[in-house]
Amino acid sequence: METLLARTRLLVVAPHPDDETLATGILIQRVLAAGGAVHVLLLTDGDNNPWPQRRLERRLWVGRRARAHWALRRRGEFMGALDELGVPASDITAMGWPDQGLTGLIAIDAAARVEALDAVVARVRPTLVAMPALDDRHPDHGAAHVLMRLALERRAELPAIWLYRVHGGTRRVRPSLACVADAPTWARKRSALARHASQLVLSRRRMERLAARTERFEVLSTESLPRELPWLPSWPLRTCLRLTAATAGAGIAWRWMRAPLQRLPGATFRLAEGVLPAGEGALFVKLELTLPSVWIYDHWGWCELRR
């Protein structure tokens, strides 16, 4: 792992409470032990998580007021976990955006959300950002990557960007960075995880297994990006699919059948020219099913394309 120094200013991007502990609990401690600074950015309060809430609160129906109460509980657990890891409340920013709704924000309000994240980056001035990988299967994690990348593009000088995966993703051939730790550091991470008590009620074994993994990070690379969409969905599916595209703070979504796609030789597709603002910045596209489902994780997810 690259040397963490006293001048390191780490910004951790957590889509939900517990991501900061699962993905970066050791990294946070390593930076603080080196004399560096840590700021944690929480995007949602994880309030759209009804099954543990039903169990703990002995309720079947979870309405708006109950969700708001659950959000307060999870925010409190998040603050307690970071206290265990040594991060004070003054080094935490919570956005309160909709849980399982970040992709929708990109489609309808990307510019304002990128502006808000840019303000956080300008205030923290990170030298290192730890954030979800684009191909993490949770939709909020992939969307968090897109929003942060668009915000970071506004910086004259990019910080180092380390990517983490909590919910799986595409296997990569590039080497990863391993964040090793001694026994006391692992013990503090386990203590931080214990603060997320609501998430341990139904998923203790899974959460403990995730927390016990060696923290690995992949350095962001934009080499060899394709220009064509990587998907060729079958005809029956095309009527139930949505494309979301984002670049330079602008986002837009279409039904597949109405999307401005250019058919290329070899049965591949490309977004038509002129449908998004011109520029040299990153271009992200997501394919997802519009039918209701109890399965929240992405099947296709996001890809980054060359402009």
C-alpha cells in the first residue's frame, strides 16, 4: 500500500451507514495513526431498509414517519461507529439523500447534487478519496461513484482515488492495494461494526464476514475505455429497460425503445451525438430493468465510456 503520511487528507464516501466501517474501517485508522486527517461523507441515512426495522420495532407497515425515525437511528449508529474509529462529529458531512434513490437523482437533479459534492470537496481538500467502485452491484454505490467523479472533475488537480467494493462487482485483472492492520486495529473495527446494531439483527454473519475481509482498494484508471455500450439486450427485454446517462453535471434517462441510440456494425449501440453536453469529461451510462422487483442489486449497472 502507498505510504500514508501526516499530510494525507482522506475523504471517505459512504452511500449508507455501515459502508464507512465495512470498506474503510482499517484505512481510516491507518490515516489517523499516521497523523493525517479523515473526513467522512455520508450520502443517505439508509432509511429504506424495512426488514430490520419491522423486526426491531415489531411493525408491519413502515410509513413516512417510521422511516424518518429509522433514519435518525441509523445516523446515530453511524456517528457512534466513527467515534469508535476516532473520527469526531466535526469531520462528518451527511447529505440525507434518498436511500436507494441516488440513480434517480442523477436523472432528474444531477447538476445540483454534483454542486453540493463539489462544495464538500472544496472544503475538505482531500489528497485521497476512498469511494465505491463503479461496478459495485448496489445501485446507490454505482451512482455514488458517478456523482463523485463528476464532482471531482471540477478540481484543477485530482486527488488520488481508491475504489472499494462492498457488494461485489466485475472481476478485475489490475492489482489491488491491501490495507493491513494489527490486532488492536481490527478490534476497533469490530467495535465500530457493533455500533451498527440495527444491521446486525438479521444479517450478523454476513456483516461480520464483510467486515473481516482484508480491505482492498483499486486505483482509479480510465485507460482503454470503450465508446460503445457493452449491452445487447434481447427484444422482449427492451420494452422494460431504462438507460440513464450522466456527464459534466447533467443527467438524463430514457426508455430503451426511445433512447437516442446509434446502431453500429457488429450489432452494438452508441449514444447519438449531441444528446448530452459536449466536452472531454467522463461519460457514464446505466442500464436497468424498470419492472418492480424485491431484488435491489444491479444486473447490468453502470459503464464508463470514452467521449
